[in-house]
Amino acid sequence: MALPTAQIVVLLLVTVIPGIIILNGSLKSQGWIKPLLSLSGSFLLALSFCHLLPEAYHHEGATVGVFVLLGFFAQVILESVTKGVEHGHYHSHGHFSKYFPLLVIGGLSLHSMLEAMPIGGHNHVGSGNTYLTGIALHKFPIALTLASILKTTPLKNYSRWIWFGLFCLSAPIVIVALHFFPEQIISERFSNLSSAFAVGIFLHVSTTILFEVEDGHRLKASKFAAIISGLLIYYFLV
């Protein structure tokens, strides 16, 4: 199979562009990160339940459930390292840790690589436009959040870009690496089960975003509109 160059370019653009906007500019992104996250969360939830899970269960049966749970709890562990950047927060307790780049960006990069694995397989499940759209919608607000956090750190700007660049390259690296693995290893079964693992990650991230309690337990109109928009985008794509 040909290297999925178009997917790689898209994944680079949706991470590099937020970095340029935030790290090389003065735009404050906090006001529109949450609606974008809600949109991506509802899209990923619809993608998981309406496409990825039925397809994976059809091919692999009950084994899929095990990998969904593995993905879910892997994300629980990763979130203890990334401090919630995946859903638009960073719980730093008011101080900058010297371990921030290694831990947070390392955790985010691993998160990104795990989500990209289905795209890198030779017989990848869900690696068409719908899956790619879901990943892109998810990565864009994460990149905005990460760039906004890096902007406030005492790191020099070139250091910020080095660490941010590692995050940007994480998904493309795993896609390229898997492409050159033998087809006996990166089989259809690998693709089905890696998709199931990604669903577990999606379920944790999307439910955290969507069911996060607002002040007074009220659903804001902007969040509701973003959720509906995510569902509509999924509906019209499929």
C-alpha cells in the first residue's frame, strides 16, 4: 500500500497551525478551546459507537471489549501524566515544573501515537476520511491548549518549538513506521484491535469533555451547540 501522505499532511497541519497562531502570535485561545473540544468529543463518541465498534466487533468478536477497556484505562494512566491537556485543562497547581516538557508532552505524544496506529496499518479499519476527521478535530484543540500552556512557561521560544514539534511529529512518525512493518505483523487483526484500543481512549476523553460539570450543573448554550455540530458533522460525513 502507498504511504498515506495526505493523512500525514492533515495531521501535521492541524497541530502546526495552532502552534504558529499561539507561539508566534498574541492571540488568546482560551475562549474557543472548550467549544472545539465539545465538538470533537461528540464527533468521537458518534464515530466510536456508530462505526468503529460495530466494525471491530464484526471482525474480532468479544476480544474487542478487552482492547476497549485496555485503551480506556491506558488513557486514565496517561491523563495522570498529562494533567488533563487532552480535554482542555492543565492542573499545574500554580507552578511550573522542570519535568513539564518531558512528562506532559511525552504523555501527549504517546496518546497521539496510539490514536494514529489504525491509520498506519496495511489493512487499517476506520482510517478513511471519517476517522481522520475525528483525529484532526481532536488534535486541533489539544494543540491550541498545549501551545497556550507553553506560551506561559519560562522556556525560551526555540525550546517551546522543539517540545511542541515533538508532539506535532508523534502521529506521523508512528504512521510511517507502521507502514514499513511486514504485512504479516500489521495485519487486518492488528488494525481491528488497534481501532478498539483507540475507541477506549476516545470514550475516556470524549465523556470527560462532554460530562464535565459546569457551574450550577447547567449546560451552556455554546457547549450544546458545539455538541450538536459535532454530531451533524459525523452524520453528513458518513
